[in-house]
Amino acid sequence: MSMPAPPAPDGAGAPAGSPAERDAAPGDASFAIPRSVPLWEIFATFLFIGAVSFGGGVVAYLRAGLVLQKKWLDEERFLSALEIAQALPGLNATNMSIIVGDRLRGVPGAVVAFLGITLPGATLVMILGVLYASNASNPYVNATLVGVGAAAVGMLTAVTLQIGRKQLGSLIDIAIIVVTLVMVSVLHISLIWVLLTVGPAAIFIYRPRKSPALDPDEPSEPAA
């Protein structure tokens, strides 16, 4: 699930071995990963996302910031990064920050992106944890938390509908989603076992298939 981008024209672009060059692939001219994003901009972008997002709604903010505003990813590459982030241990948001930061500026980009998205949450949790301990019985505090939770669920639902349509291209896609949903939500099977069963099955179904070998005695058509 890599996110390729075409090489820069006329030999321009990132030096050999850079993250941008690793993502370069011929024949994909629709999107190019930015070549010179400053580290401070990566940090500031993820700092803002981490400061204004709540709960599961962080996915909506990540999409808005990385795809719609900064255009560091397109919809397909954002979805691919999200799939990787969800399959790995840890929080989706922090995994996404590391993936995107690495693709933009390598290891330094991954580090500043991780620090940016975790700093606001860690600071607020420490402060709010102390405040909540002394106001846990306050009905207004509990009502506020319920409202924030509902808003986070709404944002997560919205972004799921926006980007999830790309994953519903066939009955096989729907079958994989339904099986996963039943195993996790109905049968309450551990996510690790779900990944170890549904994951290999999905990889086998969507494995790359070789093109039929051409007959060496059959003349090839000239290129247009």
C-alpha cells in the first residue's frame, strides 16, 4: 500500500535516496508529493490538528489539513496511509503523523510531525485530568463531555462516508467489511486475531497478478 509519486521533470527534485525519490513512480502525473516542505510547517500543521481535534474526529481533521488544505496527500494516498495506520499498533493519529512526516522529510519530518500532534493532547490531558478529578460529579462537566463525544462520532462518520466510498467498489469489498464488523462488534473477537485472519485473506484476494506472457513468435504491435 505504497503512495507513489512521479519524479520531478528535467532531472529536478530531491537527491537520491530521499523520501520523495522513494515515492517517485513513472506514469503517475496526477499527483506529486511536495519536495521541500519546511520542518516547521510540518510541526505547525500537526500541532494545529492535535490541538483542535477531539477523539475519533481526528481523522476528519487529518483529511482536511493534509488533503484539502496542504495538499500533501490526495484522497487515495490518504486512504492508503490511514489503512497502514489502523493496521499498526498505537493510535491512528500518531501513526499517520509518522507516515506523512517521513514521506515529506524522512526521519526528521516523522519526528516533528509526531511531536506536533502529541504535544497538545498530552498537555491538555494533564491539565484536564487534574480539573476533572475535582469536578467529576458536576453534571455540566459530564454533559459537556457527552457533547464532545457525540461531535467526535459525527465527524468520524462524515469522513468515513467521504473516503469510504472508494473502498466499496465491489461485493468482495463489502463482504470483507461485513465479516470484519461481525467479528469485532458481534462476536467480540480480539482485533489481533481479526487482523491475522481477515488480513491474509484480503491480501490473497487482492494479490498482484502477472500479465499473460506474450507469444515470442507473435509479432508485437508497434507503439502508437
